[in-house]
Amino acid sequence: MGRRSRRRPVVPDAGRSLDAFKAQVMRREGYAVDPQNPDSVKYEVARTLGVPLKPGYNGQLTTEDAGRVGGQIGGSMVREMIRLAQQNLVNRQNL
């Protein structure tokens, strides 16, 4: 399988909205999020999980550790998207 491109949303120009959504979700999860740099929340998540993630090269990081950090963030975002979609369906039924 080929390597996927990094940090490239399927929908062009959706990056800012996804970053804002990430900031909103992770703030609700209790993490301190810099609104100017919502991607930096990964370092706080890594710290709370005991993963030695740092800016720059992280060649020593295991795939498992990287997945734990990304999974925490992505999983929270997916759960929130599902909740919002379910809420939207309920609202449409009530029209």
C-alpha cells in the first residue's frame, strides 16, 4: 500500500475548519488548546499519555505510541461528528 499524503483534507480549503473543530473538541475534552495553533494540542495529549512526543524529529517514537496520540485526538473528533450527525437527524425528524 502506498503512503498517504500528510495533513491533506479531502475537501480543499477545509483545513482551517478542521483545525477549529479539533480545537473545540479537545478543549471540551479538557485539554488546553492554543486557538492560533490547534495542532499543538497533540503535545499535551502525548504528555498526558506518557508518550515522548516533541516538536521536530520523532524517529524514536513507536508506531503504537504515535497511534495512541492520534487515536485520542481523532477518536474524539469522530465521536463528536457522529453525535452532531445524530442530532441533525433528530432535528430533521422533528420538522
